Amino acid sequence: MGGEKLNYEKFGLKAGLEIHQQLDVGGKLFCKCPTYLQSGEPEFIVKRRLHRVAGESGEVDVAVEYEASLGKEFIYQGYRDNVCLVDLDEEPPHLLNSLALDEVLKIALLLNCEIYQNSQIMRKTVIDGSNTAGFQRTVLIAHDGFLETSFGKVRIDSIALEEDSGRLVNENDKSTTYNLDRLGIPLIEIATAPDMNNPEQIKETALKIGEIIRACKVKRGIGTIRQDLNISIKGHDRVEIKGFQEPKMMIKTADLEIQRQLEDIKNKKIKGEVRGALPDGKTKFNRPIPGKARMYPETDLPLLYISKGKIDEMKKHLPKLKSELRDELKKKGVSAELIDLVIGEIDEFNTLMKVYDKDANLIAKMIVLWRNEIANKVKKNEEEIRDILSERTFERVLEALREKKINEGDVRLVLIKIASGESVENALKIERINDDEVEREIRAIVKSKPGLRANAYMGLVMAKLKGKIDAKKAMEILRKLVED
């Protein structure tokens, strides 16, 4: 298309997103195994072959037929501390992880969804080897939500809770190897309606859903979120693009797919398929697009019931989004450069603000700047310094500040003393000199080095009298002397 801007309305662009995000709730979805990933050599290996099965309708799904035709052997690597018989499909699943359910309910409510009060846990046939059982357990949690964007409303079709697949290690024409440490990690799946009509709206929607997800207990880092784009133009079937993650590539990937579909239409190739996103924005064929003939009920687990009382209680305790927290911190007086850092420590910040609410910026500096600076100064690691300069230590220093036993200018010095080994009680004992003596000392410093600016004199004053004077009072005297 020669770099010209595409006419999305003319091409009848329709797009929807599917977002899969791992939850961080301390255990897998249907067993108690921990959810950390391993890096060492596996402690055992299991080999299997998977066979195609029909879904609830009695039909075999086209994507299942395709995977079965490859005839691959699957090799599974495991560890005894985070892979169990449930993962190996040698033991029935345990009851669904209630903490995972709570996080999905929060996200569903933040996306304005209706919650299913009764839901059947299902098995979704997957025989690419990523699950030892040949199926993935999934349960519908919510439906009919929406998200506002600058281009209009985007509907949320469904939200499901499911188990993550095994972690791909390597593959060739004859076999595929998976690590089972990731298998069974709780995963939320959010599916939007095909309401997006231009790539800019696709990107905005992805980022807004990402903000909502990150307000809840989710895992962070590479591989913890996977995002797919469903996209089509007039005259072409839906194409699903896997690995549509990188925000800076989203618009380019969508534009290139539109151009590819236009070429397909010219060549009378309009059938949908699953494609994988490549780093340059192009895509490659993966497999035929799945149908709806691969779901059947999970008979080893009871129906999931979510009471109205539970839903109402969840609504009272929904987390705040990052954008909301930014606005609140700005109103409280936290400087722009500290706001994003404080959001990561928001619980501690809010606790300390209850002790001393006169200077939000001071508290922000204490928890996101000074703690790290002091750690470097006294040569302590992060764990050690958080143990010494704990939330309770900060509370005691702020209580002394509130009771006017120390001044704001003393706080950093007090924290350095505590980190260096002094008790909180001793560190809070500030030896002061009276105002007349402060002025005499400052006058002597100014007289010895005439012609400097107030800030330069302040450095000299603090070097000589730090810990014995009120910094604000010293600056008042300096400015008066320099101006005179």
C-alpha cells in the first residue's frame, strides 16, 4: 500500500481481543502446587501421545484434527516440588482455587460484567501437547461487560478462569517437549466483542484492559500475559493472531494483516486461520482456526456456585486503578516524578499518611527514595534495609515529627542513624543549638566566604551543623543575610 494511511471504514475492519493473564495467588488452579518456574535440570521425564476426541456435540474440531494429523510424541519435564499427580492427569483435580476466583471476580466487576451465579467447569480439547490430559479446564465466570475508549464503547463478551498450559521447551517434526512447572497456573481469559474498527482503538483497549488487570493480583514479567487479536475485513473470514503483545507493534501488525487479507481476497483465499505474530509486524501460519466442537463437561468437579452475597461483598472492596491512584496522589501533593514510584508502595504510603498527613511528599521520599539511598550509604541489601527501616520504624519517626519532637528537616538524618545501628529512641534525640547561636554560626560562615548564593552557603552550614539545627530556619536566616 506504499505507506499511505489505510481507510479502515472502507475495508470494514472488525477486531476483538483475547487476553490471557496469569494470576498470582500462591497456588495452581486445581491443586496446591506452587507456581514458580524452574531453571535447573528436570527431576523426571514423562512421554505421551495424545489422541483426538469429539466435543460435547459429537464432532471432532478442525484444529484438533490438524494437531492429531501431525502424529507427534510429547515429552514432559517435571519437578517434585511443583508438579503433582493432578498435573500428570493421574489424580482427579482438587476443588477450584478460591483465591483465583476472587481475583477474576474483581477484574470482571471492574470491567462492568454480569457474573454467572452457576457455571459448569468444562474441558476444552487441546492436543498440541501443551496439557498432559489432552484438554484444558476452563469455567465461564462473567459476561456482557464493557470498557469505554476514546473511540467509543468496547463490549466484553466473556471472562473465564482456566488453567495455563505447559511451558514449551523445544520442538521438531517428530516431538515437542514441555516443562510442567507452568501447567495449571490460574489464568484469566478476557474476550472482547469485535467492536474495534481501527488499530489505534485496538491499542488503547489493550492498554486499558492491562491497567485493570494490573490493579489485581497478577503475575508480572515475560510469559505471564498472552494476547491474541481476532481481525477481519469485509469479504475475509476472521484471522486470529497469537502473540499480539508489544504495544509499539500493535498498529503496524494490524495494518500489515489488513494488507495481507486484501491480497488473500484478490487471490480468492478468504478462509480464517490462526497465525503467529512476528517481531517485524508480519505474521506466519500456525494452524486452522478452532471451531466450537471441542468443549465437554468436567465430570470430576461440581458446578461452581457464586452467591449474590459474595458478589456484593466484592463490589465493596474493588482495587483502584493506576490512573485513579495517580490523580489522588497528585491532589495530596506528591510530586510528578515520585507518583509512579509511590503507586508500587501505595499500602505503606496510605498507612503512613494516617500518622502524619501534613506532607505527602515527605512520606513519598521516605519510602521510595531515602530507603534505597540509605541502603547504599550503610551498605545494606534491600531485604535488610526493609527490615530495619520498616513501616513501623517510619511510623515511630513520623509520630515524633507530629509531636514536634523533631523537625521535617531531621527525618532523613534520623533514618540514617537508625540504619547505621542506633536505636530509634537514641536516633530521635536531636541535640540542638538555640536560634542566636545558629545565626552567629551562619554569619561566621558567610563572612569567611563572601559572594556565594544562599544554596551554596546552606551546604556549608549543613556540613558543620547538620543534626543540630532546623534546616528551614537556617535557610530563612541565610536568605535574609544574603539579600541584606
